[in-house]
Amino acid sequence: MKLWGGRFAKKTDKLVEDFHSSISFDQRLYKQDIMGSVAHAAMLGKQGIISQEEADVLVAGLKTILQDIEAGQVHFEVDAEDIHMNVEKILTERVGEVGKKLHTARSRNDQIALDVRMYLKEEIKEITGLLLHLQEVLLDLADQHVHTVMPGYTHLQKAQPITLAHHLMAYFQMFSRDMDRLHDCYRRTDVMPLGSGALAGTTFQIDREFVKEQLGFAAITANSLDGVSDRDFAVEFCAAGALIMMHLSRFSEEVILWSSHEFRFITLDDGFSTGSSIMPQKKNPDVAELVRGKTGRVYGDLMGLLTALKGLPLAYNKDMQEDKEALFDAIDTVKKCLLVFAPMIETMKVNEKIMRQGVTGGFINATDAADYLAARNVPFRQAHEIVGRLVLYCEQAGKSLEELSMEELKDFSPLFGEDVYEKISPEKCVEARNVPGGPAPAAVKAAISKGRLYVHAF
Ligand code: ARG
């Protein structure tokens, strides 16, 4: 007998049974569902909507179900449709008729909104912890490489020298914004919808504030229709997750490039690389590739969720059951990727010498040569032109800027002096960029200290 079977003269078709049942995926909400019911039952008793004895029986019964699920002793049924009705059915089997009072002043519509919010709050906390750990790994690695000079790129062409620490700290900033976004998303998730009923609240004198306190929410939802139809928090999480993945994916792309034989900037640890079944020499950056690949899943979760919601009239519609698989997949994917990414970065070997070799050639110090002239009162546009011609000359002569003799340099501008060679050495190029947010060791050290404060504040 279905919990809603009263008005039906015929059994649900088997095909429909399988089609609409959500227990296969919403059973992961068992804890939130039961704790939500515990708070609800306690509230019903406190308000005299059911007797205190009845409330106690319900709460005790619910707690035994929780224990038994955790011990792996509960079997959920597809016919019971979802986690809510499975729990209610088991409760009634255990405590008898009084179990049927649990759903007083409640609907599965506000119940599922509650469960998902409770679940997401926990997961956001966990993901925040994983992100924080990755940030710590980045800070530690940056600390070791404040003086590790490497080429900075634009258009993937050598641009200006930077340091590895500076490059890593760029990712640190991205992950800080991700942390802020999760924090912000948490605020809007932390609102308690129970009491919205199916859509129009309830005729019973419930105490929503009590339930809110019991379940540790910051506030209660302000409108019963919105309370059951709002999935913004899930969309926001998926959007925040999509950005985390985008950052991880860009980082992955660099890990893949840098570990190639063409770059050789880094060597991935054997434990975080895989081989080929045919090519004996291969050591592939599969972890980074998979992270890059899984980014698409999370984008898909976000788009799926947005699309499922866009045409829905108020209030609850069964379409909304589709929110869970997308949300769960986004949560699982982000977590898995963060979990494996941090140790991959932590264990990789940095080939400092090869990075340093990368700043010779490619005229990576050309801006600094132009700055040298501009500092001697040549308008920058003109200095740019002079050095541009120098680069052309060098290319034809097969030389780098620092290999030119003083005479050759003076041919282009009489303002070039002996000190130019030092000024255009890669280390000096980096050191000179001592602006807040710049790559100079002093500036990066300041950024790392600030980063440590940020991480410790969490
Ligand atoms: N399993 C449903 C979901 O996940 C719970 C709410 C069902 N409500 C309803 N009236 N069918 O969305």
C-alpha cells in the first residue's frame, strides 16, 4: 500500500514505479532526512500538535533507524519511492500506528528542500577544507620558489620573466575567490524551509524557529511558495563548483604542458602518473588530464540544473527531483579532483635549471631594455621602437640582447651604458618588478604572508 494510495483505484504501473522512484540516489540523504524528522517530531510534541509521549516514540524510533542504516542493516525499497517515504514506512513498521503521525504539518516538498540544504551545508564545509589544504600546499611550494626564475607567457609565447612562486600564487588567488564564493553560497543555503508545507504552509500552530534552532540553521525561509521551489543554492553551488573546476583545469593544462618533454619544467611523481600498455617509455599526466576532463561534467551539472528549473511554474514540480543527481555529481567530482590534485602538486619535482634556461632566448628581457631607455627619458613608445629594431637585428645576427656588444647597442641608442647588461639579466628583471602584486621576491613574500593569514583565519 502506497503512503498516498487512498485516492487510487489501480496499482502504479511497474514502469512508472521504476521511472519515478528516486531512492537509488536520494538514499544518501538518509541522515539529513532522519535528523530533520527528529526535529519536526520534537516540535510537534512541544507544540501539543501530537502528545509528548507520541513525539518521544517517534524520535526514539527514528534514531534506531539511523543507527541501523549506519550499521548497513536497512534495506530501502523502490516501491516506497524516495528516502522520505522509505524512512516513514520503516518507522511505522517499528513503532506502529503513531508512526503515521510524523508527517503532520509537513510535506515531502518542504522536507526535500530541507534535506538537500542540510546535506549541501556539510559538503560545502568539506570542500572548503579540501580547498584550504590545496592553498596550503601552494603556499609551501611558493615559499621554496620565490627565487626560481621562469618564463612568463602570453599567447603561450615567452613574455617576461617571473618566478614559480609568483605563478603558483596566481592559483592561490583563484582558490581564495572560490573559497569566498562557497562561503557566500553557504549563507544562502543556511536557511530552513520546513513549515512551507506542500506550498501554502500549514494550518497547525508549528514553531519554525524551534526547528531552525534544533537543526542549526541561521534563518527560516520567508515565503512558503519560494521555500519549496527555490533551488538557487544548488545552482550557486554548481556554479561555484564549475569555477573551482575551471581553475583546476587551467592548472592541469599547465601541469600537462610543463611535464612534456618539450617543457620539462616539472617531473610528476611516479605515484601520480600512469603508463602506456604499448609504449614502454611513457609516463603520462593522466591525473591532470582527468581533472581537465571532469571539468566538463560539472559544467554539465550546472547547465542541466539551470535548464531543469527554467520553465517551472511555482511551486514544487517533480522535475525538481532531477536536481539531486546533478548536485551530487558536482559535489563528488569537485571533491575527488581536489583530493587528488593537492598531493599531485605536492609531490611533483620542479626542474629549476630548465625553468631558468627558459628565460634565455626568446628576448624575454626586451621590455626591460625598453624600460632602461624610458628611465633615461626616452618616451616609452620610442624606446619600444628602438628595442624592436634591436630584436630584429639580433634575430638576423643570431644573438640575444645580452650578447650584443656596447658598440652594437650604442648604434641603436647612445643612452645604452654598461649597466644595461645587469638590468636585463633575468634575475634583475624579476627583482625590479617590485610592485604590490608583482613577481619580485619581496612582493611575492608579502603575498605569501598575506596568504598565510588568509588561510589561518579559516
Ligand atoms: N522525491 C521528491 C524529490 O526529490 C521529494 C518530493 C516529492 N514531492 C511530491 N509531491 N512528489 O523532489
